[in-house]
Amino acid sequence: MTRATAYVGLGSNLDHPREQVLAAFEELAGLPETRLVRRSGLYRSAPLGHQDQPDFVNAVARIHTALEPPRLLAELQAIENRHGRERPFPDAARTLDLDLLLYGEAVISSASLTVPHPRMHERAFVLRPLAEISPAVSVPGRGTATQLLRDCASQDVEPMA
């Protein structure tokens, strides 16, 4: 059984966002053939795109998994659905958003999955928690989390107590 190190971005801005993200960490730890290795602290960030919504709580988890990327994505979406995730329009407020950011060194481009996650290299709310738990992790074709975070220095992402 081959295991991959994968990174999952977590975000919420509805229905007690902090609790949504903390509960999702526990659910990630319970995925089949998967172990939660490390989780970042929680960060607050302003919404991108559709601005008329509450701030987000964001975090990143590092997991070791034997699940192949499509199965892992399906498991992440099942967790979102259990949290009442709806998708009325792009960038809408959400109870829980789980994004497969990185899966080992894999570069995947299919109709249902793109890894590395598109635009993660431009988003401090992803890079700051990612750099916290794995500063040297490489985003294929882009650079390390720490290097990429420097390019997003103007984006306001605050650690939460």
C-alpha cells in the first residue's frame, strides 16, 4: 500500500466557522487508510471574490493517505456535505470548504480535480497555514510555501487565539 503526503485546505465562514473547521480536522483523522499528521493553527481572512459575506476561518492539514486522489476528493466532498455545504454560486459563503491542495509531487488536471490546487500559490489564507506546518513544501512549478507567501505579503491573514 503506497502512502502519499497530502495537504488539505480547510475554510468556513458560516454556522460557527471555528467549530466547523475543528470538527473537520477530526473527520479528516477518521478517513479510511489515512492519518492526520499535523494541523495548522486557525487564521482569519477576508473573503475574496464575492465580498458581501463574513470573514473566513482557514487552516491546513497534512495527512498521510493510501487513498488515490479521486477517492480522497470524494471523501472530502462527503465531509463537506455532512456539514451542509451548498454551492449556490462561485465564491459564495460556506459552512465548510475542503480543498485538496497537494498530493505528493503529483500534478493532476482532470475535469473533476486539479492538483496543485489552482491559485493556491496566490492566496495567503492557504500559504500562511501551509508554511506554518511545512515551510519547505514545494508547490510543483511554483516554489516553496514560504517563498510564495512572501509574494502575498499584502493580503491580510490573522492568526486566531
